[in-house]
Amino acid sequence: MIRQSIAKALFITYIACVVILGGDDMEYKINEAERYYMLSQDYCTINEFEEMDCYLFCDTWLNKSTSGSQSKPAIISNKTKNIEEAKALYQEFKAQLPLEPDKEDEEGEEEEETNVIYVSPDCKWVVTNKWNEYQTMNTKILFHEKEKVSEKVSDLRKELQYIWIVKDGDTYKEMDDRYYKKISEFKRDTEYLPILITNIEGNLIAGFKKRMNLLTIRAVEDGTEQWSFDLQGIQEEVCKIRDDVQEGDLLYVNICQFEGNEQEGWLVIQAGRSSFFKIAYPSGEVTYLGEYLYSPSFSPDGKYLAYSCVDYDNGVDMYPEEYEQTPPSGIYVREIETGKTAYIYWNPSRETGEDFMVSRAFLWLEKESFEEYMGDTGGKNGPRGQE
């Protein structure tokens, strides 16, 4: 009954968007809505995950054509009913910070919007981001317990500065400048591709050697290689999964998540257009996670996997058969033990004032810490906006 209700609600939403947007391809859009309706019946609502002991910060970057891209964050709990609630909860979170008001242009639209791009799991560290001057200037501000700590202003015609928070024992801290400089040097190493990701402690860095056929983990301190993994077996598996990939093709690869220390851990990688794998080290055990799990992020307790829909610039360059198999546009949270997957509809290309998705990233926040940040540590229904 619950899943049928979700499907019907989504179908009404899709049709409403089609009618509002109109256009000459009305019949096509209605057929698309019907496809989404059928696919959405496979999912549940997130409130079925009563034991989910965390909040999910979701940062979505949207294309704004000539004006570049724009961040549209949201915060999801196991009580979230729709994306509008998630966006509203994010705005409440952002309002707790001592930020200057966003500037508006002559038409009343936000011209220089500041948004949160990082929150530490304990919600004590927050990084905000603002683009201005036609996205040639960038300002990042670091807050600790809602107090401004530092600010970095970058001219993109010269360089882009970052603020990285790393885990230090049971707490978090800003990465030391020495480590930050070492990581910057790694990006200039011609032996490796510039696709790099550090673990949460910031002392290990994972990347690919030339031709993307060898995954490695190195120590940030001195660059010594800690572990390596030949991707040939995964490449062969992708060839079996996708009939548009031939043996010998150079596959796109990306590291989506890296958790672990010098002794053991795991990485999630994307291989090819749509295939995702989890690789444990030092054993090298490979687990196939599935297709179309974009921006995958496991919760710290390993009980949930958040991921995004496929976008491909609104389906450009997709085969018709593949398009029919792709999941509805939105955000997904899978309960690992049961396999149940919760779905929250969000299709930017169908939203007034939004555009197609460029990228999406997830951060998991400790429930108690988040609710303390929001000023509600014991309420029955959680923070404001979640009643």
C-alpha cells in the first residue's frame, strides 16, 4: 500500500510538471511520466528505516548555462517526505551560521549565493562556498561550532584554494598546511592521474596510475606506496555487464569513497559509464554493487548506501534500451541488510528555476550531533521541519 501511494503521488507530480512546462513534446513527456510511475513502484519511503541513526547531507550542483553551475543542498532524515522538506531543513541548518545576506540582481534573483559544501560528521565544522564576478572569484569560509575561523578567497584565473577537514582521533580538525601542500604536489605527479581522494584522516591518498589500469594507495607523508590493485578483472566484468564495452577499451574510472587506515579498509569505484564496485584491502576482495549508483556513499556504520540517479545531461547519448532501464531521477537510500531502497523524487530539469544536474555528493551526519546543532536534542519528532 505504501509503495502504491508513493507511485501514485510521483505520477501526479510528473504529470503536473509536464503540464506546467508544456512544450511540443507533450506526448513524449507523458510517456516518460508513465515510465517513472512504473519504475517507482519498486521503492519504499525513507520513514520505513526507523533505525537510521544519521542525517544525510546532499549537495547537488546544477548547470545554469552561461552563468556556470549552482549548488542546491538538501538534508534528509528518515522522516523526510519529499525534496522540498529536505531543502527547507538545509535552509534552517544554514540559518544557524553568521553569514552575510546573499546579494540579488536587478530581477530579484540571488546573484552571489553562499551555500554549505561540507559538514563534519559531528556537525562542529562547516565550510561554505560562494562564487561571484561571473564565477571567476571564489570565497570559502570555515566555521567551528558556528564561529568563523578563517576565509580563503581565490581568483580562478590563478588558482582555487580548498579547506579540508580531517579526523583526528575521536574529533576533527582542519588539515595541516604541510599535508595540504603535499596533496597538491601529488596532483602534479605525471605518473598518476589527477583523480585523487584521501581517507577521512587525510594521511592516505588513493589514485590511478597512467591508463587507469592500476589503483594505488600511498602515504601522504612521504608518497610511499601502501597497496596496489590491478583493475583488469573489473574491466573484464564490465565488458560482460555492458554490451557497448569491448575488450581492450579504455574505461573511465573514478574513486567515489575511501575508508580505511594503513592496515585495512575499502574503496568504492565507478568503472565505465555505470558500473560500481567495492574493493577491500589488503585482501583485494571485490564486491559488485550494481548499475547506476552514482555518487555512492556508505554510512559510517555500513548499514545504508546513498546514491543518485543517472543524468547524462538529460539522457543525451543514451541508447533507447538503456534509457528505459535507468532509475527515476532522484535520491536513493538502500538498507544493506534488507535490500530495501527508499526513493525521494527530484528531477531538476522538471523544476521551475532549476536545470539539469551536473554532479551530486553525500555526507553522513551523526543524528545526536545534528540535532544538538539545530537546538533540539530530545524532541519526539526531531529538528524543526521534521514534525
